[in-house]
Amino acid sequence: MKYFLIAGEASGDLHASSLMRGLLEADPQARFCFMGGDLMKEVAGEMVIHYRETSYMLLDVLFHLGKIFRNMRLIKRRILEWEPDVLIPVDYPGFNIRMARFASRHRITVFYYISPKVWAWKQRRVKSLKKYVNRLFAILPFEVEFYSGYNMKVEYFGNPLVDQVAWFREQFEGEEHWKSRHGFGQKPLVALLAGSRNKEIETTLPSMLTLAGEHPEYQFVVAGAPSINSSLYEQYLQGTDVRIVYNETYALLECSEAGLVTSGTATLEAALFELPQVVLYGTSQLAYTIAKRLIKVNFISLVNLIHGKKLVEEVIQKDLTKRTRRELNRILSDDAYRKEMQQGYRELKAGLGEKGVSRKVGERMVELLKVESE
């Protein structure tokens, strides 16, 4: 069968690539066409657009509408030319709900993977999802109850990050070898995950670097996002002792003592590695004011949202450096506090499913498509 996938950011590329492998296990003759990233390209298929051409945040979208609409037209045209058996949008709702509507109107089955976070804001999008999506595949446990309340067909097999972390640990060379290979020496590491978009990095990385200068007994290391031009990092890292590694985020999380993490998928990844963390988020004042009025949840980090109460400190917008400093000092010095956070992580992981999530989702999608074609 033919599968057309659309992923619009780094986390979507990661999850979509895992799903593609799961689909190949269930359907060895599977063919893929997609908008996505390098990880998807490594699996198989034709890349129509790289996600870095479409990845914008909040008000940035307004300044790139022309480019976004051109990309939409290109994707629509390729969908019609390629005639897939199913369209699989992966998160990225602003773009993907429009693609789901287009596919549905052309009688193409739509399986939405990694349901949009409409429970946080823009709940009106549920109506569109219900109308244009044949089956929704959630990756967060509380989403099943939310969408079921709207009488939607939703399935949950666990979170695919469980697969990613398990695979990494199976092949990892070990902390000692990894640190030696990068010349990190004996200092304990602090991981800096400043996000996968330019605006996130511009907002949070300066605060992270200020704190790095206050802890010479630690080696602070930035996890470089593959979608970001290295020149952006260089302009901030110049003149500091902070290092950067690319395409080795999981190794950095595994080997670090603490993390400063921009809100997003990375907060949950850090939790799966049981890394004590501070969550930061900042944007322009206008964008923050708008978002604050729209967002309908009590937390911004996936860790706290899944746990149901505050497990990690969230430092949002105001006094990033000052408030993060206080929490980082506590994480680095208070062993009881660290252990309490890590115990919470273990409780959280219990609800995220067992290894094999992507394979199970792939098998289910193939099963549903076969039933539909009979």
C-alpha cells in the first residue's frame, strides 16, 4: 500500500520515521511519500518538502504565510498525483488539519497520528478532526478520555518515545566511552536543550549560557537541533566554555546530571532518561499575551501534564535567568529533591506503554486499511 505522511517539525520527523518502520514490518511492500525530515528519509520513500521549510511558531507564521501556502499547494498537488491509500498527518495541526480536510474531500482515508494538542487550546479544532479524520492515534494517555468525550474513534498503544529510548540504550557505547570520544573530561555534564526552532533558541539559550558561566565545576553542553543552522549557535556560544553536540541528544541526556530544557517533546525525553530538569519557555511579549489567553491547561510541559501535577519547575517568560538559577541550584545540590523528581518520572513512565509502540500502531493501521479495502 501507499502511505503519504506529513511531519512539520523535528519531533514529528522522529515519530514518523519510527511509524514508517512499524508499517514496513506489517506491510513489507509499503511505499512512502512524505513531507518530513532526515530521519524519515533514512527509512525510505520520496521527500517532497523538508520540514525546515515550514516550521514556524506563533506570530512567525504571519510573516511566512506566502511560503506556507505555496508548500500546502505543492503537497496537495503531490497527494493527487501519487494517489495514496492513506494520508497520515503527524501532529502539526495548523498545517495538517487543512491537509486532512483536503484528503477527506478527495475520498482519501486519513489516520491522524499524534493527535493535535487541542485539549490545550483551539478546542474548536475537534470538530474538524471528527469530520475529516477516519481514525485518531493518540500518544498521551489522557487524550483517550478527552477525544472519547467527543465520540471520536481514538486509539492508544503507548508513547513512541519509549521505543526510541529503548533502542538507544540497546546500542549505546556507554557513558565513559562517549564522554572520552568527545573529550569532556571528568566534569559532570549539564544538558542544554534550547528547542528546535530559531525563536525558541533566541529566547532561552542566552539565559542558559548565563547560568553555565556561574557553574565552572560543570561542563554545559548544548544539544544542537538538526534543523538549525550552526551559525545561530555560534553567535551565542562564542567566548564561552559551553560545547555543542549534534545528533546525539539521547547520549547527552543519558550522561548528564541535570538539564535545562525548552518546553516540548524534549521535556518528556528527559523524563524517560530520569534526568532532573528545569523547563523554560519564552517568546515575544505579544505572542505570550495571546497564548496566555488561549491556552486552557495548567502546565506547559508534557511531564507535568501527564503526571497530573507539578513534578518539574516551569519557568515561563518572566525572569527566565533568575528563576531558572534558583531551580538549577536546587537540582544540583539537593539530593532528596532529585530523587523525588526521579521517582515521579518512574510513575509517569508506567502509563506510557511497553516497548513496541510504533510496531503496534503500524500493524493496526495496516489492519484497518485491509478491512476498508475488502
